[in-house]
Amino acid sequence: MRVETDVFLTRLEKLFESAKEKNSVYITTKPCGEKEGTQSSVLFRVSDGRSVGRTRFSTIVAPSQILAFQESYLTMLRSNLAGMLKKRDKAKERRVDKLLVASRKKIEENGGKVKIGGSKRGAGRRKRMRAVKRAQKVRAARANAQQNATSTST
């Protein structure tokens, strides 16, 4: 159902409020056929994720009104999405970074060689293949550094 831009924004805000607990809100934008100079109109569509009793509405924003609409649309989006976003798990990120640094250090200490154990199929294969690729990159970087050092000295 097509509505005016101000009605669109109020209905979108109500939809965000009702969908806070368990539903999703899908927003799509697409250029529309009506053109003014180099810019074309934009079609905004909104739907909630339900299959039964779905709420759907849309609006077309003219190129002359797009800046004013975007300003109010973005402030409304920011206010509604701020509470829905998950907090980052910084402790987990630090653990992962620490493991990556340890892995890189181990590869460098062994001269870019990694002992790959285990079978060619089964659990851990992807991990082993990633280790092989990291080792190849270290060897290639070391070879490039040696070539650059010899070419600059001559």
C-alpha cells in the first residue's frame, strides 16, 4: 500500500516498536522511473517478517524532497536501531587476536615451515589447510624481502 512520506515515517516507527521483541523489519530502496534532471525518484518499501498478517507499505520520494526525507528517515532509524544492536564481546576479540599473534609468531620462528599432521580428510582439515596457506605467505614475503635487499645493495 502506497502512503505519503510523513505517514510512511510514522508507520515505520510504529512497526519498529511492535517488532522490538520477536519480529524483523525489512526495508528496501530502489530507484523509480520518474526523473528530474540526473536524479530519479526513490521507492522505499517496508515489510515485517511475518507470513500471516504481514504489514507492508511503501512510498515514493521525489528528487526534490529526498534530502529532507533522508534526514528525518535516518534520525528515526538511528533512534530505533540503537537499542537493538548487540554489544561487542571485546574479551573474545582480544582472545582471538592473541591466538592469531601466537600462530603468526610460531610460523615465523619455524622459518615459515609448519608441520602438518593428521589425515587428508575429516575434522581439522580446513584448519590445517589455512596453516599451510599462512606458511606459504610468510615464505613468499621473506623471499620478496630478500630479493629487495639484494636488488637495493647492488
